[in-house]
Amino acid sequence: MKRIILGLGFVLISLNSIAQDIYKVEAMSSHDLNGTARYVGMGGAMNALGADLSTMSTNPAGIGMYRRNDAALTLSMTHQPNGGYFMDVNKNRASFDQAGIVIKTEVDGSSLKFMNFGFNYQKVKNFKNFIDLSNIPTYGLSQTRLMQNTAYQSGGFIEMEDAKGNPSDLIPPYTYLGYKTQMLDCQYDGSGKPYYDGTHADEYNYKRVQWGGIQVYDFNMAFNFDNQIYVGATFGYHDVNFHSGLRYEEYELQSGAVVNNYYNTNEESLKGFGYDFQAGVILRPILESPFRIGFAISTPTWYELTYNAFVSMDSPFNDPVTGATRTYSDGTVDNHDYKVRTPWKFNLSMATTIGKKLALDAELEYQDFSTSNVSYTDYDNYDPWSGTYGSQKDLGMREEIRNNMTSSITARVGAELNISSNWALRAGYNFVSTPFKKDAYLNQLADGPSYYYQVNTDYVNLGDINRFTCGIGYRNKNFYADVAYQYQRQQGEVTPFQTQFNDGAMIAAYPSLNLSGAVNSMLSEKVDLNRHNVMLTLGYKF
């Protein structure tokens, strides 16, 4: 390949894709610790104590404990210490996190005492995240080696374009862009077999930012039987608004100077909606005792999502067609739909109060991420009566979810101490185990439509989450105000790409590529994803 950096060549392509992977499934399935400041201040451990708006989406029976009407809203500020500024997103972000109301209805019945109705808006996921890696050694590896590997399928290298010059449906968009920008060079080995050769790199720079969130609108009905049994149900409507931007640079060094650099950028958006149901019960086994136990179950969330993306590549290599001495190519992904079904969720909680001074709550929550599913529109299955198409499970994605994801446990403990008739102090701890297996990765060679059209090669394996919370609250007869602080500690392992030379036939057929030493090679860097969160809730009981 000739390495001359003088001009710019331009090619515009349109990419047809269905873009989802195990990491987007995790993003749709996990929730932050968020809600009212009282709920967060106690580490989210209130599902047996109840009588808080945020319990509506975790144990709906908690709303049955209300004996007065309640309305509240919550504002917050999130800070990522190692964040930066990229694509108009910085390390600080303000957010409107919660607004809700409960209307109590006293019932003059022999057993049923209250029938309460609630509505609550809550941001259950804040996608704000920033990762910046600079001048990281590649040890000779290159993203183009992954392009080279994905260009080899079914026992040989495939054609990049069809007879009409359109991109092949059998390769990911980033591989086609690598071909169009001369990052992949078509050569021939000693036996005359064609292959696409990759390049060499010494260092890379990586910058990724995410923003947006998942907002849930909960509609609740709960019942109080004899002040001893509380039962509730919630319907949740989820609104998804996810955005991501990436810039990846890879280059060679000569005498310490950068030469032959290329850029890979993409922007992604994921929008859509989902819905789920929760049901819960809280029991006081002994009427004279304040001890209570709660159990709740959440159905999967059924999401219908639309994906859009823009991806581009800028290389230092000359274009043999146009004569340009630096080649640029880009493409777009427009309005591609798919569905995600998240795991079931189970919550077990216990709580008690000591006089009117101290309230304690502890609980466990379980969900098995390996049971998630992805499906897509089946355009071969059209129903003329309804005018709609059927859907089909993505079996390749199903296999990747099973191979790379596992169950996750959430443990919460919280305490509230009333230091006077008006003031209370709170503290909590919240632990969430990672849903990813130790060696999870983004498999670019998976057998399924989800992976044929990837616009990115990077992924982040998230570690366990430890959250430490505290808070203070003031209340009088009607008005109350709560403040909470949350410190979330989490590490992640970032991999910009992984060269998965796991096909023995390819290694044997192309000995000149010298692939044996590059089997499953990867570049990974540990990063801190810690963040601080401060929130304020203002409420009124009447």
C-alpha cells in the first residue's frame, strides 16, 4: 500500500443493517439506583418498608401502605470525575429524575382498609458515560486485521461488492469502509489465492461518549388488607432515548513521529418504547410486630426499538480510481427496527422498625441476563388481514447471549434514623454483580443478522457495581424535603477491537498471512467508570 497523505477522496454509501449486540441488550435490561432522594439515600432498600413513590416499580405493594395523599418531584446532578468534553457532553449533567403522586382511598370494608392509586415518572437509566484512552500501544495489532477476518467467510474471502457495485450483505459496514478507503489491500498468495491484507499499527486513541436515558411511566394500584397484607400491581411504559459517539484513531510511528494515521468515527442513536408489569406483596406475619417481609416479581420488558447510525473512515492511502491520495468513505443506517425482551426479575425483602426512631430494610434481587432475547421483523411473513409482518428470533444473538451473559444479583441494605420529630438521617449500600461472563466479547463472526452489519468493533465489559449512599430529610405536617448523595464505584474493561482468527481453515489456506500468532488477539484497557450523584426531592402530603 502506498502511504501518501496529500488529498481527499470521497465515496458515499448506504448501509442496510440491524444493529444490536449483547452490550445493547445489557443497557436495555439494567437499571440505575434512582428515584426519590429518600429511596436513594437508603440504597434503594425500601421495598418491604414501602410508602415511597419509587417502590412503585420494584414492589408495587408498598403503595398500599400510604394513608395520606403524596406528591413529589426530584432533581439531580451527576458528575463523572474522569469525564471530559466530547460531542457537546461534559463531566457534569443535570437531570429531572422523578415526579409522582399517590391518591389514597379509604374503604369502609371488613377487611380491605385502603385502595390506593399511584402514578410515577422515573428515569431508571442514565446513559451518560465518557471514556478517553490516548496513545495506547497496539503491539502491531490493527483494526484492519478484524476487517480482514470478517472478509473471510464460508471457506474463503468473499467479494466486497455485488455485480451492481453495492456493498455485500455478508460483511459488516466497517469492513466495507475499510475496503473503500484502501485499508484492506487485495493481494494474492503464492498459490494465486486472493486475500485482503491488513495494516500495521503502533498506537491508538479511543474516545467514546454516551448520553440519554430510559424513562419509565408507572401506573399503580395497591390494596391494604387489615393493615397486615399489602398487595399491588404496576404497569410500566418505558421510553428509550440512547445516543453514542466514537472516534478511533490508529497510527504508525517513525522516529517518534506519527505517520499513516487513519480515523474511524460513528454516531449511533436508539429510540423506542417498551412495557412491563410488576406484582408484589408485603406481609406482616405477626400483627403486633413491625417486622414485615416482601416479595415482588417483574415481567420482562418488551422493547420495540429503532436504530440509526452514521459511520465514516478516513485513511492515508491513495484511491486507485479517483487518484486521491487520502481516502474518505462514509455511510448511514436509517430506521432499522428490532425487538428486545429483557429478563424476569425477582425481589425478596425484609424490614422492621424500632419504635419511631429507626427503620431497617434488606433485600436481594435476581435476574438472569442469559434469558434475554432479540427478534427482528420477518419480511417474508406478511399477514394481509392485519397488514403487519411477523417477527423472528435472532438465533445467532440468542447463542451469543447465552455464551457471554449470566445472572446478576443485586443486594441492598438501608437505614433511616429519626433524630427528631422533623429530621431524619439515612444511609445505604447497594451492590450489583456484573451480568457479563469473564471472557465476554463482541463476536464479529456470530451466525446471525445482528452481527453481519455492525458499525462498531469496540465493547466494554462492565465490572461489579458498589454504591454507597447517605441522605438527610426534613418534614413537617405536610411539606417534606430530602437530599441524597450517591457514590457509584465501577470498573470496566475497554476493547477497541478483537481479532478473532478462530477459523483453522483460514489459517491453513492462507499460510502467508501468518495468522497463527494472532488467534483471539485483543487490546484491553481497564477504566474507572465512577460517578457521583446528588439529588433533591420536594414533596407534599395531604
